[in-house]
Amino acid sequence: MVIQAKPYLREITLDQDAQLDFSRYPFSIPALRNMNVVAPHADVTFFVGENGAGKSTLLEAIAVAMGLPAEGGTSNVSRQQQEVSALGDHLKLVKSFRRPRMAYFLRAESLFNVFTYLDSLGPGSRPSLHLRSHGEAFMDVMLDFKPGGFYLLDEPEAALSPTRQLAALSAIHQLVQQDCQFIIATHSPILLSYPRAKILQFDGEGISEVAYEDTEHVAVTRDFLNHYQRRLERLLADD
């Protein structure tokens, strides 16, 4: 029997031996408090849920537990003293027998700091990332991802137009075919459409798998686009 290297990250659980205070953040977040075993897909896993549901908190904790900086980047990026939750210290990870060739945590909110650090390393083959638009620089970083890598993306749609989100889907697919694994926190119905991806919903009951068509993101977007005039009339009507 051939043992596959992917998924590089196979299981995520809370350390049951730790003395956790579930009345305090981040363990007070219902989805995390009620979290069981999270088994990422070998190719693409999406974290979805309302703002504050815990998806970005867990993604950051996974990054820290994997040795990546909370600010984003590879393990070689200098830490910027960003405050992080205690969750990463209390995760138990089951990893593959083979380490990924590259690991990267890409988060939209701290890209400026990461770009500044990358520029400080000296001139390279391309202009400063600060001379590019946010979306262009974001795509430049993605296009530098290497085969056989493990990539965590936190709400990448914040930097990307719908057209660029489609380009990102194509880039993700090419990398998946080159033995890469992705875990992505997102609100984007475009990104969520990636075939065969595992979509994990964060809510008050915990973390559970949900079908693409059953996500609130898809349902609300479809309803608005199909009935936008009626929805706008209701939303903007005088009391």
C-alpha cells in the first residue's frame, strides 16, 4: 500500500489534558468550545461562518502551531510582536510523515507589514510589493507559492476583485495538482465553489461539514442577486 504524503496536516484537536478556561477568550467562542476532531481535506478546506465565529482565530492558531508567524508569511519572516490568542498553545496536530516543501500564512489584514519585511531583505527580481495594488501584490505572493506546499489563507477575497478571485481559484487548482494543501477562511461564494473542497461551518454547535449549496454565503448572495430590487426596497425602506 502506498502512503500518501498529503494531507500535510491531518487532524486538529484541542488538548484535552490542558486546563482550559472556557469562560475566557478564545475558548469561550462556541465553535471552539464545542470543537471535536477537525480533519482537513488533502486538497482544499474552507472555514466559513459569521464574523466572530472563530474561523480566523483557529486559522491563526494553526499557523502558530505550525511554526508560522501570526502576522503572516513563512517561518523565515520576522515576528512583529502581534498579539495572538492562547489557542495555538493548546492545539494537538497530527501531521504527515513528510513535511511540506513550503508553508505560508497569508492574511489580508497584515500584508503591509509582511511586504515591508520582504522589501527589507533587499532588491529582488520584481519591484517593491508596496508599489503594487493590494490585490496585485496579494496575487504576486500567491503566484510565488511552491509545489508541495501547505498554505493558510485568511479571507483572501478582502484584497481581490471578483475577477481576481477567479484567478485565485485557478492558481489554487494548479497548486493542488502539484501536491499542495490549502486551508482557507473565507466569505466568498466564488472561492467556496472549488470542486471537492471540504467546507467546515463554524457556529454555536461547533464545527461541522456543510455542502456548498447549504452555506449561508451562497444562499444570501443568490437570493440578493435574483431579487435585489425587492431586497433593496425592504432594506432601505423608511420605518
